[in-house]
Amino acid sequence: MVHLTAARYGKDNIRLLKVEKDATNPKLQYVYEFTIRVMLEGDIAEAYTHADNTPIVTTDSMKNTTHILAKKNPVSPPEVFAAVLGHHFVTEYAHIHKAFIHIIQHRWTRYAVDGVPHDHSFIRDGAEVRVADAEVHECGKTFISSGISDLLVLKSTGSAFYGYIQDKFTTLKETRDRIMSTSVDSVWKFKPYDSLDDVKAAADTFAEGYDSARTITLKTFALDDSASVQATLFKMCKLILSANADTIEVSYSLPNKHYFDIDLSWFEGLKNTGEDAQVYAPQSNPNGLITATVVRDE
Ligand code: AZA
């Protein structure tokens, strides 16, 4: 005999772009492009175990609902829209007990023409995305997290790495000055909210949280005299937790994108290692991967 221990289903990769016009100046427009995942949990076991489709809200309806709610509600900040969407599913269908909404917001940054920010023209400035997650329970309790993914950064100095274990397996040379590069993946969780109204009331917190986490990430990366990716990562987490009282946990996942000195001494004694290094070999793999999660002391 077997039995189901977990079941969750939904629609992934729902794509939409929404244009919102400024309330006082309709020529001034805002665009939001999302890729959304909707996942539902509830009394849906029969669909798996007895081929009974009666409890199924179709994934196609989830896509339709996402489009309709995007038309009827503001979609920014994405954390609030995620909560609105999740709240819809757990209130519309009595047998759906939890909704999990994941939103990826693609960058469209307003650009300037002759030095003046243009009303309705935007540029995709990088592969970086903003992410927002809402886990909504039928009682109204809502868990929100936000994040940044694929923010690629590099500093050409201001990073060292020494003092690590030297044993018979070690070939890596200590360095006081190296290139540091990573693709930032970061997630920060907010304290739980009791209702959709509480989530809506925190809209500014999510917007400011994203701006300050991104600024802290970029500023710390640039200014920290880095002893290691680990040490720099921990400083970023600490700063985010102290900047935003409503965040309860911060995680980073930072691949260490290596750039190695190229020894060119075989060519007329050309110096290109250590402090003479200028031409480097970017390494695609393997790469270090440094992760951590940080919370406040009780
Ligand atoms: N952390 C670093 O910052 N750089 C490294 C590591 C590490 O753990 N290992 N090799 N290079």
C-alpha cells in the first residue's frame, strides 16, 4: 500500500506585462513585466489517488485569474500583488487551504533622452531580476519574502584571501589582492502578516526593503576590504537586518567567479602575476559557492 504525503500543483511561467498610467499625468507611464508561478495546496488528493478531477481548479484558470487580477489591481510592489493573488485562491475555493505565489520581475528601467527621463521608454539594463514570494494561508496569515537574483558584479581589487588550511591537498596561493566577482542571489523574509490588509499596509516596507537591500549589496561589495566571500556576505546580511526592522531573516548565495592570473614569464620574462597581474583568465567552472542565512539574536 502507498499513500500521498504531499501534493501541490499550479501554473508556472505565466508571463505578463502591465502598463500603469500616472494618476495625474497619463503620458507618464510605468511598466512591470513578470513571470509568475502559482501553486495551490488543499483537499486535492482524490485527483491524484482516484483520478477524480472534481477538486481541480485548472492551471489554465490560474493563468486567466492572474491576468484578470493584474488588470484589476496595482501590481507594484510585487509582494503585495503576490499576496492579492494568493488570497484570491484561498478565499474563492473552500477546499484550497494554501497558495504559493512566486513572482519574477524583469527589469525595465526608464531611460533619459537628452538628459530628461522619458515618459514611456525603458531599457533592460542587465539580467538581474527582483523576486517576490507570498505564501498565503486560508486563515489570512501570509508569509512574504523578497529577493534579488542574477545581479552580476565584479571588483578589480579590494579583495584578499589568505590564512586558510594549508595541507597536502592545497595548491591555491594566498593573495592580498585579487579580483572578486559574483552573481548575487539574495532573499530576505519579513515577519508574518495576519491578513491581506496588513500586507497592503506594508507596501512601502517592501519597496524600501528592496531598494535598501540592493543598495547595501552593491555598496558593501564595493567598499568592504574583503577577507573572503564568506565575510563580505555576512556583512551584507547584518546591514540588511539592521536597516529594515520588519525583516527577520536574510540569505545569500554567492558563486565565487574566479579570474586567475596568467603566467606570461615564458615570453621574454613578461611579468603578469601577483601585483603585476593585468591580463586574467576568466574561469567558467568549477566555481566556489558560498551561502548563508542570518537572523537576529533572540
Ligand atoms: N572563500 C573565498 O572567498 N575564496 C576562496 C575560497 C573560499 O572559501 N576557497 N577558495 N577560494
